[in-house]
Amino acid sequence: MSLFTRDPLGRFTKTLFTDCDKVFEEFSIKVIAQARGNLMRLKKGGGKLSKSLRADVLQTAGDFRLRFWSTNYGDFVDQGVSGVKNHISGTDYSYKRKMPPPSIMERWAKTKGIKGRSKKGRFITDKSLGFAIARSIFYKGLPRTLFYTDAFDANFKQPFIDKVETAYAADMERILEAEFNENLTN
């Protein structure tokens, strides 16, 4: 995995803060690895969500922003979604009027090899199964997994903050020394 450094306009740039970049890269690798491990433990790993996890750093004049990315539904899996009839505490997301698309649930069930059955034990169509799953999610919601949140919180501790401070001081010393030497020669 590589950590991308971008300027405020989103262009890739050469970074002056190389020590800080290394610390952020190490941190992001740990967070992403632990998040993927959390997904595997929850039996949600190995798919598009797990493969989509990545990070990048935005640097401007000594200001750093580390951003973590995933598929567009990653936050719903992490934070959960309240259903119409079941409130899930701690989440800002909820189904109000529109249920998830049954076609997506149908495709998901096919990839997982899930076959639905009626109350009489007969197989139902994939389309009916997709609708039943979507309807169930609409009413019950999705539970919180905190796969990303727990991984981030477990790694964002004082040793990481100390490493950032040390790296920033070393980068600033190197930058100021180079600037000073350049001004002396001119």
C-alpha cells in the first residue's frame, strides 16, 4: 500500500515533510490492516469493501490531513443504519421512506450463493429473495460494526502523537536548515 500526498487542489506533490509522511503511512497501514481484520472477524471481509480501503495525506504549509477512503457504503457498515421499526443507537443514518434497492440485494445473495425458500419449503426466485432482504433491512436496519472506528481508535494513541511531534520537528529542522543554507549562498 502506498500513501499519496496531495496538495489542496488534489494534485500529487513532492512532500517536504518526509518524516511525517512516513509516520502517517505507518499509521494508515496499521489502521487499514486492523479494519480489514475486523471485517474478516465479522465475516464481511474479502469483498469490495475490504479491497477499497485506502488512505491519503493532504499537506499544505505544515498542515496535514489524513483521509481514509472506502466504498460509498463503508460508512453505513461502520456506523449502522436505523430501520423504520428498529432504532440503532449511535448512528446518524436511518431509513425513512425509501428501502434499499432489491436488485442490489439480489446480486449480493447470488454472489453469496444464498437461495431463499418459502414457508412451504419451496425455492423462491432470486428477485423475491432480493425484495425480502431489502424489506427486512428497511424495517430492522443494519447493526453497527465499527470496523473502521475501532481500528482508528486503537491506533490513535499517545505513542502515535509523540511520533508525529518528533517527525514534524525533524522535518522542520531539515527544511529550515536547507532554507538557511540557500539564503547564505545567494
